[in-house]
Amino acid sequence: MITIIKNADLYSPQKEGFQHLLVAGDKIVYVGTEVPELSVEHDVIDADGCIVTPGFIDGHTHLTGGGGEAGFSTRVPPVPLSRFTRAGVTTAVGLLGTDDLTKNTESMVAQVYGLREEGFSAYCYTGGYHLPLTTLTGSVKSDIVFIEPIIGVGELAISDHRSSQPTLNELLKIASEAHVARLMTGKAGMLHLHLGDGERGLSLVTEALQTAEIPARTYNPTHINRRKPLFEEACELAKRGCWVDVTAFETGDVGYEPPEALLRYMHQDLPQDKLTISSDGGGCLPDFHQDGSLKHMSFADSSSLTEVFYALLDAGEKLDAFLPFFTRNVAQLMNFHQKGRLCKGADADLLIFNKEKRIEHVMAMGQWHVRHQKQIIKGTFE
């Protein structure tokens, strides 16, 4: 499994110009302006001057499927491998949402291991929307410390009618366990927070930062574009050191559509390394009436990330300005040191685009999962 990729217009994610890459096994072992000469059998792909980028990292996915919010029949099944790779996602982080009862941390870890066996990079959080948290070993700290795929806790729901309405002290205790686990392991060790439509927004997180010494990077709010005031609050938290996450779903008039949210952030004087975007893939996307009853239900897919990426690309935005939101920024948040960039020693997770600037080939951990826009590797039961 040795591959030379020639004549790449490389974004690593910063623009590198025309480069050649050598992949051996699951690693990139060379990036440079000279084509490697090899005496052993190898594959050669000519990118022909097309864009080559790191694979997308989807940091918020429901790997085991979202919990039904319109009865048991609406429980989403586990997400198969191809739903990620055909969207250009080469790494995914799984979590539990509303249903952290019939779906649990044990099943999440099992799904992670299954995806790994199929040649995909997968990780997960412990916990879910509610308190007491759904854990595997009995505590957030020990889950992160002793269960290798578990990198943090989430998605704990706040400002949402479906949450357990955690108090400040409860939030601080969970954040403290996650923070200490990060110190012990070098993992991300953050508290990934689901934000609902509630008017309280991020006030609980702001209060936590004012009250305790826990670093700001521990708190990681998502769905920040669902309401315009919430987005502005999140931008202020980014200035204080929090990573904040846009979700690639439609928001209507009350929020910012994902491309607009990214552009608004990009064009402000904000830390550009503190923004990420995720899909909520596999999760339920319910729309509720004022009284809390369900109005409409849909389900998310990682392809929404790709659609946002294409929208920005087609609008003529600078690729190296927004590509980090899909790649390097997520890797830095998650402490995935070998992901989110294309350089010597990095994992061989990459995308090759065609002349129309659409994904043509997808490589994950050194294996071609998509070639010429056709799925080469599928999940076991696909």
C-alpha cells in the first residue's frame, strides 16, 4: 500500500502550491516538489493540478443513530461507513443526544470499534443530554482516562426544554472531571454542550467562566448558529478561549445558515482557530411548537458539511481561509495531532477534487474509500 499523488494543488490546509505526496501504509511519508522515485511496486495518482486537502473531521455525529423524538419508530439506525466517506469525512466523533437511555456509551464505543475495523477513524464522547450522565465506568473522568476512544463528555444539553436543566454547580463538576482527565491523558477532555432555543443561551457558560478556574477551552458549545443572539454570545466566548461549533443545518429566519455563520465569523476580528463546523449526522432534527410539541422531524447527514464547503468554494471565498474550520481547527480541539493537515508524519486522510471542484477521490488511513466518485469500500452490512 504505497501511493504517489502527483501534481497536487495542495492545501495543508494552508496553500502550499503544487506538490507531490508519498503515502505508505496509513501515513504520509513525503511532501515535496520532487516526484519520489521508487523501486518497489506502488500506485500513482495524477491530481493534474487539482485541489488536494485533508479529509474533513466531523466532530459531532450520532454514530449509533439519534433517538426518536416522535415515538420508538423514529429511532435512527446506526450510521454506516459510506455515509461519512462519500461526504469527504475521514474522521468522526460520536455522541448521544436526547435518547441516552435506549442508546448508551457501551453501544457507542462498540460502534466506534466497528467503524475502525472498516478502516475509518472514529472516537466518541461519554454522557448525553441528561443528568445523571450515561457513563461506562461510573464517572466522566474514568471513562476518558481508561476507555481509549472516549475523548470528552457530551452532548450535555442546556437552554433546551429537553435538558435536565443543570445548575451551575453541576456544570462545574462535570467540566472539572473533563479538565482533569485531559491533564491525565492528553486527550481533548472537553465538555461538548448542546445549545437549544432557550433565551438563556450561553449565560450558564459565561457564569462558569466567571466563577471557577476551569480553562475556557473546556467548554465547547455547538449549534451556535441556531439563533442570532446565541451566535453573538458564542463569538464573545471564542475571544475568551472557547472553541465554538457551527452546525450544518437550516435555521430559518431565527438563525444564520451555515455558510453565512462561517463568513460572519471569518470577517470579524475573532480567533480564527477557535471555530469548527459539524454535521450532527445521524441525529434527529426536530422542529417544535411553542408548547414543546413536535411540528416536524428530519434527520441530519454528514453530506451537509460537504454542501456548506461547496457553497463557500463556489462563492469564491479563499479556500485556505475556511478549510481549517473543517480540518485543522477540529483536530486541534480534539487533540488529534496527526489529523487535519497534510505533512510528513500525518495520517493519510485526504481528498482529491476534480476540475469542477467537487470531491473525486477519498482516502482514509491510506486506503481509497471513494475513487472517481464511486464507493470502493462499504460498511459490513451495506
